[in-house]
Amino acid sequence: MHPAVAPALQTLGRLALAGILEQTCPLCHSRADAMTAPCSLCLTCRHRLQLPLEGLQGLHPLPWWSAGFYADGLRSLLLQLRRRPRADTLDALIGALRPPDPIRLQGALLVPIPSWKRQANPLPDLLCERLRRRLGLRRADLLQHRHPVLGQHHLNRRMRLANLENAFQCRRPPLPGQARRRPLLIVDDILTTGATACSAARALEAAGWQVAGMLCLARTPASGNRP
């Protein structure tokens, strides 16, 4: 080896190691702790977005797991991501989400909620793809629209439930024994009243599948339960 090559390789090695150890936050781009996983958020951004260290989870209206509450900083960030999706930021939010335990995840299929709008919200589809890579699960596009629905932004919970009644249909039933081996996890960016998720779950279960719950980035807090 040429005498000048060894120092150059050592320098490249040090730079590569520094790049690995000196992770930066995908939001504020500040230097993160050396032990922080790649694409994870720094503690300052976690605090600003009010993300619990163990994520959020609940059982109503179906089992769900979320990174945090859809309020304040996280709400603003998700609205930005709808306009300009960023895979590294989604990966960081997924890192703040605590999914079901590995035993419940085993063999599960990820089912994204299809968009109703012509100019589709890109987050459910992209979130499903990033979750597939992160969790090592398969994706199954089993849902399709049965009929058009109204925009839900200004509807209350009762109106949303009525609006989404029988709104989805399942593309195919499970193969014999598949439902038991392949529970489904519905994927959407936000869980609000649960009208969309419950309508999707009913369509899937009517076709013979078993729905284990829902993965989302944010859960709209109940009245009086804001972070």
C-alpha cells in the first residue's frame, strides 16, 4: 500500500464514524445524542411536539397506537407533511410510535385507508410504506370505496358515522386459514372520531378478515384531554 493511502483511509474512516455517531434531528437539524437511533427526533423536538416517551395507545373505538395527540406542534407538522411529505420525518414519528408487541405483530398485514379526494392525502400511503420497511410487515391494499362521501372536516361524530356507513368494501376475502395467521392493522395518518377506521374495519371483517387495530401518527384528543 502506498504510504499516502493509509492516512487517507484513516481520515475517511473517522469521517464515516463521525457521520454514524453524530446523528442530526430531521426537524431542527441539531446534533442529536450519539446513542440516538438514525432519523429519530431530538429531545427538544419531542418536547415541542408533546410526544410521550412510550407513545399513545387506547382501545376505543378500536385498539389503536399513535405517536401523540393531534394538537399544537404535531398538528402543524402533519399539515406541513401533507403538502410536502418527508420520509425522514415520517420515520422519526414512527420511531415515537409504540406498535403492538411482536407476538401480536407476527404475520400481520398493513392496510392503508384509501383517500376520498382526487388530490389525495399522501400520508396514509407513505406511512404504510415506511411502516412496512420499519416493522418488516407486508402490505395489503384490501380497501376500496363503495360510494362517494361528504368531506368530514365540519361534521360532528354522529354525522361522520352516518356519512361513512357502508362506505368501504373489501377487495377480496382471506384464503382458508389466512385470517387467523394474518391479522390486519389499519393505517391512517390521524384518528379523529374513529368513523373512518370503524367503517373500514366492518368492511374487512364482513369479508372474513380479523382486524387487530389501527396504527396512526396522531390521535385527536377527547374534550378536556388535551396534552
